Amino acid sequence: MARKPIALAVQGGAGPISLESYKRNRPAVGEILARVAAMLMDGASAMQVVEEAVRLFEKHPSFNAGTGSSLRYDGSVQLDASIMDGATMMGAGVGAVTGVLYPVTLARYVLERTPHVLMVGEWATRFARECGMELVADEELIVEERRRLWERKLAARETPDDQVLSSGGTVGAVALDAEGKLAAATSTGGMVLSLPGRVGDSAILGAGTYADAHSAASCTGVGESIMRVLMAKVCADAVINGMSPQEAAELAVRIQGEKTPGTSGAIVVDISGALGLAYNSDNMYRGYFTPERGVVVPE
């Protein structure tokens, strides 16, 4: 009997990423991808795989999620994340939460332990504590590179409005498992100098994250732009209407670029195991896995 298709893609953010930065962080993308690809090959569910992929990105200091997050205008760190199960179309997100190293897991707790789709701010942080998650101080989530960037922009008297055209970066994953189930997850530390309380696309189903019985998508880039066009839902609708995941990702990125400012990227997988990766920024940390091609992280 032929093995059912499985597939996986990850992204570590799109935006003004220099070639030097891409080359420096490319091995980390490959290591994360290889670890979760092994899980997928061993029979893990799509939900388990995307959550773990995003947790690994959240733990890594080189990416803007969890450890390594951007600093808000007041120097604080607030986090957004979401996760969605395509088989049930159940999903949830958290926004502007503080002190949570793995916000994607908190989003899954919201999905599994509450009737809600979105929890934000202080009460989401309290819920994390009630779920037994260890909370950490902002200092444990801030790396020196992010602090220096915040200091430079603050010294230049930039305002939150100046950040609309810049990308803070996001991480995400999409997967198809051996049971034919799809899932997507996305997480971010937001945009540097954004106002405290700002929530981006990574917390919003249909914007940064979406999954149904046909495909799964995770988006990255300028959250305000992605939310305005419901970019992940654009990907899903395009697949339903007969496009390949690659065509769907390219369409969503093109619509975002034509209708809103800023830049973006998207990763998509469909029920056949086909994958799509597209972006309109300088670069996007990205990689994918299929049993036929193995782990692939573009040069």
C-alpha cells in the first residue's frame, strides 16, 4: 500500500533580511525543520508538529518570537500567536501577552481548555499561569541585538507610525500528517516601537494563520497589511478554487503588495502534500520537507 503523503513547511520571518543575516540563520532553520520532520515521519499529528516547530523558533534567540522578541515603544515585550486544526476548523490565538516563553502553546491551551477563539493582554497572561505555564521577566525574552535596535530607533525619534512599512518578523509552520490532517501555527514578538497593546496578524485566524480540510497557511510580514487582506484565508480560498499552494501563496502575497503598504510572505500546504512558499520582501527565512525531497532550506 502506498504511503499517504506528508509534508511540512516553516518560516522564520520575512522583511528587510540581509543576505548575511539569512546565511547566518539558515542553519537554525534547517535544524528546526529536521527535528519536526522526524516527528512527522514518526507519525506525529499535524497539530503536534506545527506547535513544536513554532516552539523551537520561539526558543531560538535569532528569531522574533518568544526569546528574541522585539521591544515595544515603552521597552516592553508583548507576544502574539495562534494555532488552527484544519480537520476540525478549531483554532485560537493570544495577543499582547507578557512573560510567556511559548505563546503558541498558550494559544493551544485556549483552543483546548476554553470555548474562546482569542484571549489578549493581562487575562491571557493570567490564563497562562492557571495552565501551569512558567512566566518569565521581559529581560529573559530580550536579546542584545533587539535592545540595540530599539535604542537606535528610539534615539532617532521614530514613532509607531513609522513602523507601518517595516516588518517585525514572525515564525510559523504548516503541516500535513499521515492521517491526512492539516494544521498551521504562527507566533511573533511584534514590531519594534509598536504601541503596547497592539495585536498583529499572528494572533488572528484568517490573517496570519488558517487551516481547513483542504490546506493550511501561515503568513509573515507587516501585520496591519496582512490583517487588512485576510491573507491566510486568501491562500485557503485560492486552493479551494483550484490553485496549487505555490499559486495560492503567490496570489496572496501579490494581493497584499497591491492593496496595502509593507511586505509579506506565506507558506502553504494542501491535502495532496504540495507546498507553496512566496514573499515580496528582501528575503524570508523558510524551508520545507517531504519524504521524497528531504529537508530543503533554500540557499
